Amino acid sequence: MPGTVTSDVARKRKRDDAPKMNVTKPRKAPKTTSTGESTQARILQLEEQILQGREHYNNIVELQSLVQKYETNPRTATLAAVGLCRVFCRLIAGEALVKSSNTTDPEAQIVQWLKGRLKEYVESLLGWIGSPDAAQESTALTLMMRVVKAETSQGAKRSEQAWRTEMSTFYKLVKTLLERTDAEGARQEFVEKYADEHDDVRFYTLVAIKQVLKTSSAPSEKVTGNAIDLLSHIESPPDSDYQPQTWYSTDPPTAKTNTPLLSLPAHRKAAQETWLTIFRLTLTKGHRKRLLTLATTQILPHFTTRLELLADFLTDSFNSGGSLSLLALNSIFHLITHQNLDYPEFYPKLYSLLDEDVLHSKHRSRFFRLLETFLRSEHLPAALVASFVKRLARLSLQAPPGAIVWIVPWVYNCVKAHPGLGFLLHRPYHPAHRIYSAHPKSSSDTTTTMAIEDPFNMLDPNPLTAGAIDSSLWELETLQSHYHPNVATLARILGEQFTKREYVLEDFLDHSYASLVGQELGRGSESWGKRGVEVEWAIPGRIVTQEVGEMEQGEEVEEGQGLNGVGRLLRGALGCM
């Protein structure tokens, strides 16, 4: 039938076409690879054409459009960014972006147009800083620093402008690192790869940070925090005999150029001015704490002059109270011992920190370490050290055991270092002494103990006039009856002969209720394994009645008379119900 024939023909045509479909499908697979290769080849072709002549400068616009498509095609954008970096570096090296005296108006327009394209390119890379993609951020930083290297290798005058001017790539990079809160990785990489490795990058980074903070009318807290973070990663200044000699620019400075890069004092001064700029800003408590933590290692070594400005900042930080006071005093002590700073109020300020809260603070261990450092000198007046010893002894009466176990050996070391403090532990009777002259005692009365008033004034803010040297450490004798056996045993060392040279105070730090109780439990578990725990000295025969023999024979027992103390207490409790 015709209908059937037509159907067979149709089926045959489909079978004949089927192999052709199978042949064409595999040909689509290499299309993707060829597209990627063609894109890369296209980028290289555009790059080569740009370098061949000005008639191909418009290729820069095409490459720039590819750079801006990172979100949709990151590989192509990265290749285009690398290609443009090579293009601009060669154009800068060939002085294609420089106007000379013989430049005509058309050539000047071309130069201006190229500078505009370079600005767009740099802005695109700056947008990659702070990206969650670490590879994208690192690529942007590397490419911009290559442009910086090309810009700073054009002679002394142009190099100085490329480092310092606000329109330069380097300045824009530093400014972006300060403004982006999520660019911590870029800041650390910038310091590790460039600032710490090259003297010129480190110097002009300090200059740029100062310039950014000064040009901004009111830097935000984030910008200030990022500036502190960036500076904290930069290594401390080199030794005095170090000669700057590692340069990032291929056109190194010479003595003829009269540049500050060759002078180590100029490097220190740049760091000093940058830190002072930060000190003048409105700082939060977190900023001050961060600065004071870095002070002795990162900040103070830069300062050789203008110490009074630094002392003012440290004094303001001390007045803020809390942990800032102790950190500020540590920095002031560093200036006193290393820079010969005259600061008469140091020990009165330290004395004012000794209050009821310091022994219960979580920063107690750090405070004790610094206190031991501040009072270690044997040249301090005995009256001054006596006030600190007496005040801590008074505070130990209400201190936790973890603090007392440090105070007692510290007092022992102070008495060994200052023999004049021995009178605080033992003062023989002498009628001419201040205490005994105010409370005369009969020469024939050798047994009666006098009740006298303690001459130490706890409220006196001046440790030299508090009267501690005329007092005694009766508080530490009281601790010999402390409820904690470790404290009581340790307090008894002050009543024995001072045969030990000194105690290592680090062994007594970082104690708490938990550690002291743990020591007791650990010690007890060893003995408990050998013998049972005794809860009574003698096993009682009866619990609520009197033992046999406690009542006389034949004595009539009235109601409740045969009960012992526990029985009578139980009987009274039942009667109240």
C-alpha cells in the first residue's frame, strides 16, 4: 500500500540520518578549548599590536573591557590584566606617558589619553583588593606593584613624584589598603613581600600612611585601625650601624641625589612622624590598647626625640584606667630606662594601682610581673619599697590564695634586696623610736604587750610619706593562720632565717582556687590509696544516748536525762514539729 511504502521510506531516511547525527556531536567538544585558546591568542595579539604603533592604542579599551568582566569570566579577566600590565610597563619605560618640551598638541592629547587609560586600569585592580578570592587579591597587588616599579624607575625626579604624589599608583594602593576593612591578607602580603624586603618601599609606605591620615578631615575608626594594623606588621627599625641598600626601584638613589633614603635617621624620623600622627587622632579604647601593646617593641625604638609628646600620650592612656594604666606605665618605664626620660610621678602612679580590685583581676599575673620589674632595682629608697610591701600585705588580708602565694615570696625577695626592710619583720624595743616614744613602756614591764596604732596611712597617695617604714608586717603574721594550708605554710618562711638567696617568682604565678585545690586533691589521692579516710577519732558505741559509765550506778534517770548532746538536739527538733 502507498501508505505503508511511505512509512518505510521515512524510517529508512531516519536511519540514514542517524549516523550523521552521531558524527557531528563529538565535533562540539573541542570547541570550548579552541575558544579559550583563541581568547588567549586574541589577548596576546592585541598586546603585540599596541606595542607596534599608536594606531593600535584603541586595543587598550578592548582589553580593559575584558578586565572588568572578572565575575563572569575570571580567567579571561586575569589574562587581560596581565597583558595590560606588560603594555603599560613598556609604555612607561619608553616614556610614552611623558610630555616633553617638543611635544606637539596631538601628541600631548595622546599622552593625556594614555594616562586616563592607566588610571582606569589601576582603579579596576584596586577594586580587586579586599576580594574574598585570595588569588584575585594577590594578583591585583602583584600587578600594581609592577606598575609602581616601572613608574619609580624613570630618574630621580620622576621617581620621587611616583612615590609621593596623591595621583600615583603607589599612593592609591596604600590608601586602598587603609580604607578596605576586609584587606587584611593584602596588607600582610604587602608588608612581607615589599615593605620588609625593600628600604624604599618601607620608607614611602610610612610617608603615604601619614599623608593619608593628614589629608582626611576625620579618619574613621576603621581607617585608624587598619593603619595601626599595617604598621604593626612592619619590622622594627634596623640597628644604628645598618645602611639602607635594598631597593625596589631599578634606579637606586645615589649620594648625588641628596635623598633621605640613604639616611637611617631619616627612616626613623619617618616612622616617628607617622606614629605621632596616629597619636593625635581620636582613638578608641581598643586602639589605645593595641598601641600600648606594640609600644615597647614596635613604636618606642623609633623615638629618639620629642619624647615629651610620647609621654603626654602615655599619661592620657594611664588616666583612662583599667588595663591601659598598667600598659602605659610599662611604656613609660621603658622610656625611663632606655631614653633617660625624667618622670617623677612614675612610682606614685604605680602605687595608685594597688587597690582591692587588682588582686582579683584577670590581669593579675601580668601586673605582678611588671611590678617585680619596676621594683627590682636595689637603688630605690627603702621607704618607697616599704610602702609597696606594706600596701600589698594589707591587701592580702582580703586577697584570694592564688595572689597571696606570690606576695609572700615577693616580700621575701624585697627584704633580701633591701636589708633596711628587716625592721618590718622584727623591730627591737628602743625608746627613741617613733612608735615607742609615742607609747612609753615601763622598763620593768617586759611581759605586757602594748596595743599601738599602726603608723602606716593607707590613704596617703605618696609612697614616700605613707609611713610604712615605721610600721610592721603584722598582716603576714596573720596569714600564718590562714584557712588554706599552702598559704599558712608559705607565710611562715618570713619568721624563719633567710637562708635562701631568692625565690623564682614565676613558680608562684598563675595560681587560682582550681590549681591550689587540685594540688591538695592530687596529694591526698596518694595517701588515700594506702589507708582509709578517717571521719572520727574513735568509733562511738552509742549515737543519741550517753555511754555506759557516764551515769552513776543507782541514779534515777529522768525523762531525757540519758540523752547525749546529739540526742538532746534531736529531741528538741522533734518537739518543735
